[in-house]
Amino acid sequence: MTPDEFRRIGHEVIDWIADYRERVADFPVKSQVEPGWVRDRLAALPERGEGFDGLLADLDRIVLPGTTHWQHPGFYGYFPSNASLPSVLGDLLSSGLGVQGMLWSTSPAATEVEQHLMDELVGAMGLPERFLGGGVIQDTASSAALVALLAALHRKSGGKWRQSGVDGSETVYVSSQTHSSIERAARIAGLGEQAVRSIAVDDVLAMRVDDLAERIRSDVEGCRKPVLVCATIGTTGTGAVDPVREIAALCGEHGIWLHVDAAWAGPAALCPEFRDLFDGVDRADSFTVNAHKWMLTAFDLSLFWTAHPDVLVDALAILPEYLRNPATESGAVVDYRDWQIPLGRRFRALKLWSVLRWYGLEGVRDHVRGHVELAALLESWIAADENWELVTPRSLSLLTIAHKNGDETTKAAMDRVNASGDAFITHTTVNGRFAVRVAIGAESTREHHVRALWDALSA
Ligand code: PLP
């Protein structure tokens, strides 16, 4: 494709995306296709190139029916996965530049724009100064958790982990509500599930510090090595917030790495009125926020800060001959390949930069506040209703609700809403009770959409 062909077809592609976004609310939110429907319609690969028209036609004919529309204003499932149009343009610019930013020297701008954004966000989100210079963009919160665990293992071993690996005595602490990525990280790191302690939660599903203290004490007595505690601000099921400051104090006593997972709730730290939720993060060893959930940035882009980049780099750095270069050897630059699992890395910072410059910090705050206000409104309608109730307290823009008649009625209402195509909600269980989660966070969701959801649920 010549640059001139790119210019022509690129306009068509941008038009296609713009048309799609204009009519996204007309589609059923959840794809209605049966398994195999999409594959049955895909043709064999062409021997000879065929241009772009056929592909765009297949997008309309095959891909759109097989798509669940996450940018639909009626999408309230899981957590939001905002893909704002400025971030789409930023992604395009990143692919257009086509650089690979594994080393500072392979594209200095890729590293330095990222460093600048991560440091600026420390101030904007009220994060501790100890995170300055310790920020890096990961693909996902799962990768962030894994690198945090590897750094923690390295630190706990006094620097021996890198040479000799784990010895089977290491332990990791989560609550029953912690995201599964931590357990997976423990498996990948060679600790096995047996190393993961599931700490009890209180009546609002936050980690119980007394149980944590007891498990750590008994592990230390049993000659185990507590390595990492993961505290969550905004758990996946119900948005619960663990008592980070108290957990941090315990971690400090025992030399345990504290990783704080704010994958979904993190953008709320941009708003001073929500900062209380982040109390104790100043004591964390690492902290992660998914810009690709509620911060307007197209998947994938996870913000990760650590107060110990030196430990992380010492754990992961390898310098084969073919990567040697004067800048790296001078020690004057950051090579982000040593802060992550893969070697290669794309210029992800461009899409975050596009978002932050297009909306400004105030625009991102308005985005978050708007959803919290809508959730508070829905909460007030539920409080005034005699059939439905909140199962856990509202957390920012997430509500967990159930019908008083019991699980079958709640599930039937959820299925009815999802079958309508007008909205999409998902569920969780809270102490064995089936509950619907309403996660408000799509960029285009307005009060009338939430009203329509409530009317459909409560009908
Ligand atoms: N942590 C929390 C609290 C989450 O809710 C999720 C996903 O929903 C994750 C981590 C994992 O995110 P990712 O898909 O970026 O790995």
C-alpha cells in the first residue's frame, strides 16, 4: 500500500469508524450470534491481494453481528472498556509511526513521552512522590501484578531469586474478592496455588486485617516467607475497598511487598473528592490503574507505578550483546524492556497522551463524576423501590443489586434486560446471593439510558 493509497483508504476507514460510533446505540448491545456463526461465514484466504472494499463489507456483514458493543450507551457489564475516539486516533498514530520502544535508543520519544505522562499523573492523581520516576505503561493489570510479584520475590530473597528462583516457601495474600490475576501470577511465578492465602472479608467484602495478621503470623512461625499482599481499591465483584493503610502497616512490619490494584476505580483519584478511597497508597510498593477501563483509553493500557524501580529492573534486566548500546551503558536512560515481561513494546503512551490532551484533566474528571452521579441517581430510585435493594453499598459508579423475591426473580430480570438488546448487565454472587452488577461507565451513557435500564429491570 503506497502512502497515497493509505490516504484514500484511510479516509474510508475513518468514515467507517465514525459511522459505526454514530449508530452504535442502534445495535443490540450483546451479540446475538450462536457459536460458529462467524467462522461459517469466513472465506478462505485469497492467493492474490484483493484491496480493502471486501474487508469493509465483511465488517458490516459478519463482524458487526458478531460484536458485543462495549461503546454502546447501554453497556453496563463487567467494567467499562472505554475506547474514546481521541484514543483511537492516538493508537493509529502509534501504529503509523511503527516504532518499537524496547530501549531508549530504539526511539527516545517513546520512552520520554511515557516517563513524562507517568510523572505528571503522579501529581494529578495525588499519588506519593516516591512513585516519581517509577511509572511505566503495561499492557494489562495482569501483567502489572506479575511484574510486581517478580520484584517482590527478588527483594524478599535478598537478590537471589534472579539466580536461584523460588524455594517453595514463599506465600502471597489476597482476599476472596481479589482479582484472579494475582493467583495466576503466583502460578506463573512457579509458586503454585498452594502459596496463595485467601483472607476473609468483612460484611462489606473488604479484606479483614485481623485475619491477614493471623495468617502472616502463622506462616512466619511455620518458616514460610510472606512475599506480597495484594490490596484492592474497587474489587471486581462489588467495588469493595480494602483497608490499605492498615494492610500497609502490617506489610511494613514484615517486609512484605504491598501491591495495590485499582484497575477499575483508579481514575477516581483524579477527583479530590474521591481521594479518601486511596488512603494508604502512599505506603504501597506498587500501584496499578487501567486507563483502558474507565479512563477513556482504548484497550490495552495499564498504568503501573512502583516505589522501587531499581528492584524491578534488577529482577528482570538481561543485556545480550545485540542490545548493547552507548546510552544503556552510560546508565543515563531508562530502557523500559526491563520493566515488563516482553522485550518489545509499542508506543502506547501516544494514545494516553491523545486522551489527556483532548479532554484535559478536567474532562477526564467530568467523565468519572458524571458516571458517579448517574449511579447515585439509580441508587436513589432503588432506595425508593419496594422490590429491589442494594446488596452491597454503592461503590463510585458500580451498584450490586437484587430483587427481594430471591435469586430466580433477579436472574429472570437480568436475562430479560439482556435479551432486549437495549442494555447489557452482568452478575456476581454476594454471600451466596445472586446479584446484578450495574457498572456505569460508557462514554455515551446519559440519564435517560439509566432510566430506561431501571424501568426494564423493575418492570
Ligand atoms: N484487577 C481488577 C480489580 C479487575 O477488575 C480486573 C479486570 O476486570 C483486573 C485486575 C485485570 O485487568 P486486565 O484485563 O487489565 O488484566
